[in-house]
Amino acid sequence: MNATTQFVALYNSPVGKIYYSYTDKSLTGLWFKDQKYSPIIPDIPEHRLMYFKTYISELTKYWLDIYFQGVIPNFVPQMTLSGTPFRMKVWQKLAQIPYGQVRTYGQIAEETAAETQSKRVSARAVGAAVGHNPISIIIPCHRVIGASGKMTGYAGGIDKKIKLLKIEGLSSKLHI
């Protein structure tokens, strides 16, 4: 096995099936089954999926187990992201949103503009980058909401976004 060999595992979460891809060194993707912008995974019966156990695969599974118990994981698996410099900057901003808190697309746009010394970054551009986040949940794109507090745009589905925010105790704060 070389360092570029990619493996895919299935995780049955309380909010639906989650696939994650990894190498022996890092997590490279995490998405809901049928999520927009996710890699195409052949429809292989679950009993036929081969699971290659690595430190990263086990750590990712453990992180998800902790998260879905409603506890804040105190670690993050090693990740390898690939994207444009703008997307990477937005994903970095997402990773800084604390558990149980939300930001708006506009807030992230303003912060990104300030950090990149741009005159303006559009909330729509941020939304596109958020939608293409390759590692859902761990890089918490579900914590980004519309300016009015509305549950908008989630590649995994708004229903899953709401369930994830409820796990984090936000249902009373956001009236969801």
C-alpha cells in the first residue's frame, strides 16, 4: 500500500449513512450518502464493503461516535484537503466555529475579506465554498446559517443540518 491509496468506509449515524475516505495517513473526505458534490460511490451492498483498518479510520469512527453522543470531541483526525485557495480559507473559517455556535455566510464573508485584505467577499461565494466542503461535520459547515437565522443550503440536506444542530443543543436558540 502506498500513501496515496484511498479507502472508503461506511458509518451508520443517527442522522443517516455517512461515508468517509482516508489513506493510511489522513482523512480525505466525509459526506452523507447522496450528498450534493460528494464523490460518486458505487452502490455496493454494505456487506460487500471492504474496511481497511488504519489509525485514521479508527480515529475518525471514534470522533463520530463521540460527536453523536452529544459530546464535544477534544481532537480532530489528521485531514488532507484539496481546493482553491479561497475554498481552503473558507474551510479554515468553518473549522474555527465552536461546537454549539453558528455563523452566517455574511459573517464568514466579512472575516474572509478582512483576512485576505479584499474589498469585499460575497456571501454567495462563501456559500459555494461551504457547499463544497469535503469533510462534513468535522469541518462544521452545518453551523453556517442565513442572515435571518434561516436554515439554508446544506449539501447533505436541510433535515440533516437541523438534526446536527439539535445534537449540539441549538434547537431552542434557533427555533428549529
